[in-house]
Amino acid sequence: MDLRIQKTRQNIFQAFIELREKYPLEKITVKELTERAQISKQTFYLHYRDMYDLSERIEQSMIQEMLKELPYPENILTHTGEVTKQLFQKAIDQGHNFRIVFSGSRVSALTEGLETSLKNALYEKCPKYRTDLRANILITILVQGCYHAYEQYSTIDQDRVVSIISKIADEISNECK
């Protein structure tokens, strides 16, 4: 990728994070973002349709980063606890920016995006699961339930909470076999 394009996208990303830290996505304008990123509106529109397009691409990029080094996505059904622990660790490793991007009205973008991406990765390796209602419901319960449990209890002891959630995810998965 051209160095100028990389620099422009990095400036846009940084400006987006700074603004999202202060305001909900719905309150950020292209004008504010372009001023902070020191680019023209025209340059912004060369890369993105609008602020929602930018936000969705950043969200997808972060979700793909979580899944990138997950060696066997089909293990979500057989080694559920380990995969759950790995996904939490990858989210935690992405740090502060991750929490900013997936905050406010965009919280559901994380669980929906992660669920869809996990299912697609699973279907790619094991197409038979595309029509397996039990497997699809299990993934939905695991992604949605694990995320909400983590959000509710993560201020207590993050490592312990992830460990407990991973064990429970294994138990749920084993019950569904």
C-alpha cells in the first residue's frame, strides 16, 4: 500500500479514536474528523462513504485481528474453553482502543461481528455446520453470553473471570454434544 495512503488512514484512525473517546459515534461529524486528522473532506470520502462506514471498517479490522491467529476456528465446538480464553486474551491485548471502538451504541457490533466471523470461519473449514442448528445456536449463546458475563464481572478480577467463563463455556459445549 502506498505510504501516503497508509499515513492518511493512520491519521484518520487516530482522529477517530480521539473523537470516539469523547463523543458517541452519532455525534461525530466528518468535518470534525477531517480537521483533527488534517485531511480534506474530499480525501475522507475517497476512503469511506461516511462515519458509519469508517466505524464498521475499524470494527471489522479489530475483529479480524482477534481471529487472525486463531489456528482452528472449528475448535470453537470441540475445545470451546481454550478458544474462548484465546479470544478474550486477543481482545484484552488490543487494549484501550478496542474498548473505545466498541462502546456506546457500537457494543453490539462486537458480539454480532465476532459471532458472524466465527461462524463464517467455521463454515469455511466445515461446511456441514452451515445448516447445523444446534452448532449455530451454541455459537450464539457462547459469544453473546460470554461477552455479557465478562462485561458484568470484569472489574472484579479479569484473569479469574476469563478463566471461569472459559470453563463454563466448555461445560455448555460438552452438554450440547
